[in-house]
Amino acid sequence: MDVALLVVAAAAAGWVDAVVGGGGLVLIPAMLIAQPGLPIATALGTNKLAAVFGTASAAWRYVRHVRIDLRRLIPVFVAALAFSALGATVAVVLPTEIFTPIVLVMLVGVGLFVALNPGFGTDASTGPRSRVSTIAGLVLAGVVVAFYDGVMGPGTGTFLIISLTALVGTSFLESSAMAKVINTGTNLGALTVFGLQGNVLWLLGLGLAVANIVGAQIGSHMAIGRGSSFVRWVLLAVVVVMVGKLGYDLIVG
């Protein structure tokens, strides 16, 4: 097993997850390369173990430096944990390939929208939304996106940030902070199911979690210091990579 590759990949995944999400696109392939023959379910479960620690550490830094309403996030966190666990349970019997074309189209749409609307997500474009819009955004994040994270996963951070920015009226930086709290719940829910199924390499995952935390701390520090514009550019870059990866998977099969 190439330990150096996994440590670097875990740190890089933590950095990406801390800014916009999508770190699994880095760490999961690295695990499959470093340990040929590793079942994909075990790679997913072990990635969730590392991600829980990294995302939680990033959430802690965000909460200390970015003003968000934690009280309204508590029920969203609980819902995210439950619906992600439900999604991971369903994933056992549901072929996730059926979601790939839908997610691909959604990511392309999100990427084009953000690219063509440079003011979207900036501090100047934000403001309180209606109560209905805010509740819709939180439900979308805590139920729909959380369920999707349990079933499939790629793009969860992006979908969380976009839904919160559009419907709750927060900036990209504030949305990223809120997304980390919610994503900690989705990771924990999915990890619980993977663990009960025996699909987690606990010692490896805990070792990778240390590197993931280091990357997450660097990523969250950079996002907080550089603001919404930095988050926007990283989000666009991650969307491009995810579209390429999902497009390749769809074509090659």
C-alpha cells in the first residue's frame, strides 16, 4: 500500500472539502490505486470516516470566524444525519448509475449559472429571503441533498452551497460555513450505515483522518481569509472536475 499517496490525497481531500466539498473525488480514487482490489463500498466507507473528522474540524473553524445562525442549523444537522443514513441504506439495493446523468446535467447547470452570474454569492448580492424561501433552502439541504449524499455523494458540497446561497440568501462564505455543519451530519449518517455493514477500514480511516484534518484546517483558513470570491472560483473548478469525471464514467461505463 502506498501510504505516502494516501496521506497526500487525504490532506488534499480535506482542503477541497473545507472550501466547497468534493474531496471524495481525490481520496476514493487514491485508495483504489493504493490498494488494488479494495471493494468500492469499503473505499466509500473509509473515505466517510476520514471526511467526518476533517469536515467537523473545518466546521469548528468556520463557526468561530463566520457569523451563522447555529440554532436553526441544529434541526437541519439532525435531519441530514437521518436522511443520509437512509440514502446509504437505499444505495445497497439501488444502482447509483441511474443518478449519474441527472447529477451531470445539474452540475453543468449550476456551473453555467455561477459562471454567468459573477455577482451571485458575493456579499453585495446577499440579504434576508422570505421565511418560505429560507425554510425551503434548509429543507432542501437537510433532506434532499443529505439523502443524495448517502446514495451517491459527488457534488454534495456544491449543491449545499448553491441551495443555501440561492434560497437562504447567504454569501458563498456563509453558505460554505453552514454546509460544513450540515455535511458533518451527512457524513456521520452515511458512516454509521457503512460501519454497520462492515465497509470501513477503521485503522486506515483514522490515520487518513489526521491528514484530512490538516488539509481541512488549511482550506477553511484560506476560505475565511480570502472570502466569497475565493470560494466561488474553487467551486467552479470543482464543478469542472466533477463534470469531467461523471461524463467519463457515463461514456466509458
